[in-house]
Amino acid sequence: MSQAADFLVLVVPGRVRVVVRLQPRNAEETVTDADFADCVALQTELKRLKLRKNNWNSDTYEFDEDFTESAS
């Protein structure tokens, strides 16, 4: 079965599927955002994205699938 076919099999009527892709940082973000890796944690095995606001607070989001940074 192709990847597209696998996706179609899993579709449930009325259910929204969430797919996440972290965009690669550009040159400016690389220089100014040194703490980026500490703020965003993609936990692919758990299908969770954790956004850390500060040392005490963070938000966690669940998703169905994830794309690599190189996906178009």
C-alpha cells in the first residue's frame, strides 16, 4: 500500500487529522534564536509537540502525523 493509500484507510468521517512540520530555521533565526531547541520539542514517538514558554510553563499539543523539516 502506498503512503497515500495508508492515509485514506485511516480517515474517519467528521474527524480532523493534524499533521505537524517544523520549518527549518533561516540564517537570521539561527543567529538570534539560540534558545530555539530548548523552546520547541517534537516528540514524534509520542505524537506530541511541546512548546516551552519559560522555565515553569509549557503547552503540549497532540498530532496524528509529522513531516520532516525537509518536506515541501
